[in-house]
Amino acid sequence: MKYTAAVITMSDKGSKGERTDTSGPAVQELLKENGWQVVYTNLIPDDFETIKAELIKCADELDVCLVMTTGGTGFARRDVTPEATHAVCDRQVRGIPEAMRAESLKITPMGMLSRAEAGLRGGTLIVNLPGSEKAARECLSAVIKPIRHGIDVLRGESHDCARIHKEEHHHG
């Protein structure tokens, strides 16, 4: 199976050319290092309808396995990435952002301020990452391996979850 991914950065300043996006390229690099094929990238403003349209395009038209977003997960009034993600997903995947926040909290108490979401739209997993390059790398590194297994299950590549689960308990 090809593990395809899209990386979308939400940044008003970045989309106007007023700031260089470093988190998007860092996420792409980390994905590629972990065997993912990044087939689509974009840098868009922090706009609810634009974000929704991009997420829908990646899931429904491009049919990528994974959409990673960076930016728009904080407290600023224009930070609406989690809301747009929630609006387009059929099912929520709460464990992924919980794991990312737990990892962030080991580094800084500010990690609790992330409002990142993750969810499923059809056969696509959408995960929000922070906009800071350092935080995006840390959060993605914390979840990248389990995400691959989740995609296998979502896309029907792994049918023996009970056996895997049982083996983990016997060896642990």
C-alpha cells in the first residue's frame, strides 16, 4: 500500500508572503523519513471555509491516507483549524491529540493550550499539528508510528488487530 499524505499550513501571514513557512516543510520531511509519500502541499490563510474546502479536497478528490495540518490550533481569534477539521470529519480520533498534548506537556506547560483535533473523513485521517516548527516536529514524532497502523486498519490492510493486541500483552 502507498502511504500518501498531504500537508496544509494555515497562516494568514504565510499565505500573504509576509512569513516563511518552516513547519510545513519540516512535517513533509518527517513524513518522508517515515515512508510517507507527500503528494500535496498548500499554504492557506486562517479562514474556516478555505480550510474546510482544502480538507475535503484532500480526502474526497485526492483520496490521500493522511492530511497533516500545521497552524491555527491556538487561542487567537483566527485560529479555527480544529473547528474546520471537526466540521468535515465523520468520526473523531481523540487519542491522537491527547498523545500529542501529553508529549508537549513533558516539554512545556504551554502544551495544554493546544486545541488540536484529529478525525476521519471516509478513508482519510486528518490530524492538526501546532504552527511552530519545533512543536509540530515533536507532536508528529509522538504519533507517527501508531498512525501508520491506524491507516492500515482504516484502509483494510490489517485485519488481525486482536492478534497484534494479544501479542503486545504477552510480550509486555
